[in-house]
Amino acid sequence: MMTEFGKALAVTETAIPGLLLADLPVHGDSRGWFKENWQREKMVAAGLPDFGPVQNNISFNDAIGTTRGIHAEPWDKWVSVATGRIFGAWVDLREGPSFGTVFTAEIDPSQAIFVPRGVGNAYQTLEPDTAYVYLVNDHWSADAEYSFLNLADETAAIQWPIPLSEVEISAKDHAHPRLADVTPIPAKKTLIVGAGGQLGHALRAHFGEAAEYEYVGRDELDLSDGSFPSARRWRDYATIINAAAYTAVDKAETTEGRADAWAANVTGVAALAKIAVDNGITLVHVSSDYVFDGTKVGEYTETDSVRPLGVYGQTKAAGDALVSTVPRHYIIRTSWVIGEGNNFVRTMASLAERGIDPRVVDDQVGRLTFTTDLAAAIAHLIDGDAEPGIYNLSSTGEPQSWADIAREVFSAVGHDRSRVTGVTTEEYFGSADAPVAPRPRNSVLDLSKIIATGFTPLDGAAHLRDYLRR
């Protein structure tokens, strides 16, 4: 069988999700042939994943019928033929509805196949002196999870061109289990950092306790520890959601607070960003309206320049810059976050019930962001494979001042809204005996970008009342 020259680069989906068969342009004449075995720019544009190979292996087989497999590894691989011809058989050994699906094909130098993590692959040579090359995006590890399937499994029922009874098979391949006894390769995991905080609790409530979700607080994963990079087998993770942050905006203006804010919001984020870059992980990071100075007339968009006023805002802006270096990242800019535990809304409700009439700032304008909505938006971006980048997220509805929101709370819990007195920021903090962080006066975020992805945030006024009824 002669190698076909002059094919156009094309990618075809198979019956196994993520298993992609590619035609490769091979240029040849009487002297031999040449092909680009992996050309990242062209092949990614054609529909192949940018899987980040780290190792290049070659398997040479001198006899027809040499048969190897079926092995499923916890990494992706790109397999192509250098000389000769092979029959390939692939069986999906991943957890999920496609488990056990089979695809077979003959491959010569004019074709290649992308084999995703967890899909078992086996090869039988059809010509002497056959060599095939494969790029992989992880190094072999004794700690990794592998799965194996018997070449003669009756359920897969692979129609080998050369019967298995006529070929040499290793004793190890002979001993592999049938499909019913195979241990499936689990899905890659999502790590939620900062699980003990209000957003961490909302993320746990949203994603649940499935094995693919791992929740850690500072006690379980210290980002400042030098052993952090080796604390996990990071290639087993698809996503890291950073819900941890230093948020004491006033204390950040003190010497001690400044050090703590930079450690959590910058140094820790840098460690996560490096892990994500090194291991092809999607990094989700929650940012803040405090990266802006609040002087803009109108809503802040994702492309507006950051101009933080205080230390907290400076650390969040620095963290955003670090996360933006990760090839696949989502930076979620929020304002006025409300979750479980002590917060502004609960405080105002308590004051109303205790007969206390508060003075509340009325010259800072924005919208609340509920952690339940924030968790849902994060899941939407990840699951929907949205374009990486920055997304603003808050409730929808008319912007309000803190005093406006306090009045809404008083009304929602059955008290006279006029009991709330509006004051300026200067009046409110005038008698403070500790450092006070400067606040942006305008924290209103433009939400059109995230809405364009198909996610519409909750209406702030309606959700405030639902929140207070819990």
C-alpha cells in the first residue's frame, strides 16, 4: 500500500469523544517524502487541541503482526506513522456514557490520530520495519492511574487484520482484564482553593461532593509552602478555582495587613498561576471592583484600565496580571459580594430588628454580587468552554448606594426604610482611629460580556429578598 501524497490537512471526529483522526499533507517524489508531523499553529487551527506535548517517543517493529496494547494512560498523545503501516484500535476506558466505545482504522504516514487521556490504544503492524511516533503531554509516573483491556475482549470485539492466535503478544497483555472488570480512568479533577470562605461554601453547594471536585482550605494546601508544587499530581487536574483572598481592605493599609494582603493575593496567586501554566490547567480567579479608582462616568468594562486606590486594590490588580499569563484563565471581576455568614445585608437586617437606626454611606454606587450567582457563573464559563479572559459579574438591576441597599433590607424585613440615614464616605469614616482604605465611588460593572455567553445574572432586588427569607 502506497502512502497518499498531497492530502489537505483535515481533522475528522470519531465515535469516541475527543478521539480525532487527521489527514496529513505528505510531500514526496522518487527520493522519498516529507511531512510536518506536528505543526502547532496549523493543526490547532484545523481543530486539534493545543495539548502541550513534553515527550517524543518512537516504537519500532521489525515484523508484520506485532501487536501491542490495549493501554489507557492519564495523558493525551498524538500518534503518527514514520514508516510502514499500522492497524489501530481504540477503546474508551474513561468514566462516563462512552465507556467501551470502539474505533479502528489503518494508518500510514499520511494520517495521524489524537488520543485523549483515558482512551485505550493498541496497534498491530501491517508491514515489516514499521515505526510509529507519539508525542505525549506528561511524563510516565508510577503514581498515575492507568487502565488496561484484554486484546481479545469479547465485548469490544475488535476485528484484528491478523488473528491474535497468529501473532506474538506479551504475557502482560495476555493477562489484562475483560471490559467488565476494567477500572475506568476517572475524570480530571477540579480543585477549589479557599473552600472555607463564603464563595468556597457556595461552590461546594453548587458542584457537590463528587470525587472529581476537591475542596481545600489553608490547612490542607498552603500556597506559601515551598513543597506546594509537588503537593499534588497536577496533571490529574483540569481546573483550579481560586476562591481564597485577603479581603480586609482597611487592615491592608497597615504594615502587617499589607504583608498579609500581598502574600495571599499576589504571592499565592503567582504559585497557582505557575502550576496552571506548567500543567495545562484552567485557572479561575475572582477579582474585585477595587482595581478601579471609581472615577469613571458609566459602567466599567473588562477592557478599562485598572487604577487601584489602596493596597487591597493594588494586590488584586497584581493578581489579575499574574493570572492573565495562564493560557486558559477566567478572571471574574465582582463587586460587593454577599454570601453566607456575616456581611452587610445580615448586619442591616440585625440592626433593623434591634431598633438601631444606622448611618450608611450614600456616595458609593454599585450592585451586590451573591455568591450563589458567582458560583453558577463560574460553572457556566468552565462547562460552556467560554473564551478565556476577564468577565464582569454582579447582580443585574439599577445601581444603588450602600444606603439604598440598607433601605431595601429594612423594607424586606418589615421595617421603615426611612430609619436609614445616608451620609458621605468622609462623614462615615471621619472619626475612625485606624487606617481607612480609599473606596471607589463608582463600582458599577458592565455585564454585557458574560450575558453574551448565555449567562444572565440574578436580579439584585429580587434575590436580596430571597436571600433574607433563608
